Amino acid sequence: SGVTLSGYPGPDPSRVTALIDQAASRGGSLLAPPVGDIRRAAQADPWIKDVIVSRDLPTGIVVQVVPARPVAVGVPRAGAPMLVSRDGRSMGPVPPGTTLGRIAVPSPATLPLGAALPKASRAPVAFIAALPEEDAARVRGLTVRHGLVVGRLTRGPQLRAGTPGNMAAKAAALSAVLAQVNDSDQRAAQYVDVSVPDHPALGGPNADPTITRGTREQPRKAPATAQSVPSDPAAPTATTPATPAPAATPQPGTATGTPAATPNPGQTSTSTTQ
């Protein structure tokens, strides 16, 4: 004749109680309540991970909720941000002071409570859910773009997680990088790439910040120096032994003469060794 609900952290306990009451009334008895139906009815609410059902003699049942926790904040193209569950469902409005990581949801508006996020959001949700709370809170704008999971870190570089797969391993690689690289180097970097989790990469200030569409980026061509040493056509090759040059009289500025003048600021010093 009655259902008592406890431990529910979500916004609509009366709705959940009504759903459980309906499920309990469709079959079973007080001695053997339809636990499977009650569990399925309760889990329709994204704030419920599981339930524990017990009898409340003489005529009722008690449903204790094992709560689900939000793992991210979903930001649609328009409308208010929403909390997101581990299984990728909307959990309703975002309370003030929430410090969860944020994903960009390819949805035109805020989704209603319990609605599933688009399929493209599964990988970003899985990535943030696998991070420690402190690292997850720094993720912003994580989404799938051109088939690659990309975002950025607060107080840090662009985040590249590659194709939407193996998110747990990639999240572990990011945590390892953040633990080993100091804050100033993180801020100076252009990107952190964990698309190959066994070989994460941190791109420095001179790295190309554009998103590549391959599984790994090709190294950039080294920029030309301000001064360069021209190649000598008569220089020895790998197959031609070099003829020893006669000893030269030390001149000022060489290793055995007087110290060379300090180059002007802004010039690039180059040298060759024979």
C-alpha cells in the first residue's frame, strides 16, 4: 500500500516514487516484490545508479537508492548547460559552483531530464569520466571534430585525444603528463597529444597548433637560422676519405687564440666541425 524512497539526490523524488509504485503494483507480492521491474523503473531517472528493495511490514516496501553522480557539464549550441551522467544522459540544471569538466554537446538546445546525449558525445563523456576529479575539472569544450576528440585545458594547452576509442587509457596518459610537467611549461605549450596513450606528446611554443587529421602528426621542418653555413662542393662524402688539411696558424678568435667577440643580440651563431 505504500513506497518509501530514501537516498535519492535528484530533482524529482515524487516522479520516481510514482514510477516505482506503478512497477510494484504490476506483479509479485509483499513477500516477493518484483525487484527487476522496480529497478528498471527507478533507473529511468539518471540520478539513480541502482536500488535496494526491502519489505516494510506489514504492507509497504522501502526502496533505497544507490545514487548516480554527474561526471561532466554538457554545453549545447543554445540554451542552458546541463549536468551529464556517466552513461551520457542529461541530469538537469547545473548548480552554482559546479567544477566539473565541460563538453560541447552537438544539440540545438538543452536536453530534458533523462534524455540521452547525441552519439558523438559518448567519447568525450567517457574521457572525462576516466580522469581524476582535479584533472577533469580543467577540461573545456571537449568534442569530436573531424573525427578526432579535441578540447582544451584551463591554464594549459589544446587537448588532442585522437579517434573516439580507448578513452580510459588516453585519460590516464593525460593525467601522467600533467603530473610530470610543471604549470609554467603547461601554459607555454601549444597542445598535449594523447592520441597514442603509450607515447603522449607535449607540443612546445613553436609547435603547429592546428588540428591534424592523421593518427600522428608529422614533425615540422626546422626553421632556417639567421646565419647558415654554405655547403662545400669539395667536402668529403661518406664514400670518399678526407685528405688531412695542413695545420693552420692560430688566428685571434679561435680556440687557441684570443677569445672571439660576442655576437650581437638577435644573431644566430652557427659553427661546423671538420
